[in-house]
Amino acid sequence: MEAVPEKKPSRFDVTHGLLIVLCAVLTYYVVIKDRELSRVQAAYRSAESQRQLLKQPAEKKPPMPIKLTVRRAVLGDGLVTLFHNESQRNLSIVVTCTNPTLKQTENFRLDVAPGFAKELGHMQGWKFASGDVVRVTHNDYEPMEKTMK
């Protein structure tokens, strides 16, 4: 058997092979960068949509259907506040009473039937005085606030 002489690759073959490898590496790099760019663009779109949601004004809630009246306490000192429900449904309201002078605050939950009123005064745990702030809140309505005179 005769030995086949080993053929040395020509300069053209080496250059051609290096170009093929270089193209493969560049293609891989472009694909990776394209995927990374797609992820970044998706994250940007998500962040932008959240920013737009935050910029939108909150829905305006209807006014609180509670009417406040104040009277002097029949038994004892202080004032009594009546919370009249002027809506057609039962309301569970949170009343926050604050005495700015003494820096005291207390929350009360009142369940008020439609067309009825609930009282809050010293018998229920808060002795109202002039300057006290009453805040009424409910998830479905705009909060309301009144300062005792």
C-alpha cells in the first residue's frame, strides 16, 4: 500500500475556516443579544404600563352618606355626636376621634342602619370637646372630617 501524501491546507482553506467560525460566533452573539434586548424591552413595557396606571387619577368616590349632628350630653359633661345614615344600605363606618391638644386618638366602629343614627359620646368611650376632630371613613365613600366647635 502506497502512502498518501498529506495535503497541507492552503491559506485559502484556513481563512475560509476561520471566517466560518467567526460567523458562527457572531451569529450566536447576535442571537443572545437579541434575546436580551427582547427581555429588556418587555421589562420596560411592563414598567411603563405600571407607571401609566399610577399616573391615572384615582376614581372619585361618592360623598359619605352620613350626616353629623352634635348635641350636649344629657348625662355628664361634653358633647355627643350623632351619625345619621342617609343611604339605603347598612353602613359599617370607622370613626376616628382626635383631640389635638392632648394628642389622643381613638377609632370606633359604628354599624348604622339605613335611615337611622348612632351616637358617640362619653358613654361610648369618647368625651367630645371643642377642637376635637372627627373623621368618618368607609371603603366605598370619600372620607369626611369635622372639627367640633
